[in-house]
Amino acid sequence: MTEAPDERAKRSAPWRGRPRVTDAKGCFIAIRCTVKQHSAIKEGAAKAGLSVGAYLRSLAVGHPGPRSVHRPRPGDAALARLLGHIGKLGSNVNQIAKIANTYRRPPGKSALSVMRKDIGRMRNAVLKTLRRGH
């Protein structure tokens, strides 16, 4: 008795790659479009943070699918750096509070200068990200 191909595919090599899904993408659609349409589709996909295929699926059926490829949006790296700077600022505030509570005196000029530079870098990162968004 031979097994159905679908049954064998579900069980084959479970240690490799992602686990099998019941509704695998087995169909392929090819479309023709103009250069202008192609660039508009790619731009829409980039803004949505999806691959072109996932983006078109989301437009056609309402969702990109369970295993759609999510791509980082253009400003995500800058925002991640900004979060790092904000974390440093919080750390600096805690250091100021500790110094003030422990020694009953404010931090020195050099410590304040470092904090001022950190805040300036954060401000520049925010402005750069906002300019890129428009």
C-alpha cells in the first residue's frame, strides 16, 4: 500500500528547516506590469515591511500569510539606535540621582558634558529619522 504524497511530505525530515504547514503555498502566479507599476508595488511592499509576494497577498486576500517574509522598514535601524540612546539617557539620569543621594552633591562638569552630548546625538537621530519619513 503506497502512502499519499501529502502524508509523506508532512513527515519527511522533521529536523530540517521549518515545520510543515497544512496549507502550503503550492500555486504560483506570474503577472506582467509596467516599470512604473512595478516600482509602485515594490515601494508599497517596502513601506509595509513585506516582500512583494506577501504584500500582493495581503492586498488580494486581506493578510500576507502565516509565513510571510517581513522586511525591516527603512527607518527601523535608526529607530533601534535611538532606543539605545534613550536607554543611555535613562542610565545617566540614574547616575545623577545616585551621586546626588549618596554624596549630597551634583555631578561634575565632565559628567554633565557627556550627558549633554548623548542628548544631542539622540536629538539628531530623531530629526534624521523624521526627515526620512517624509
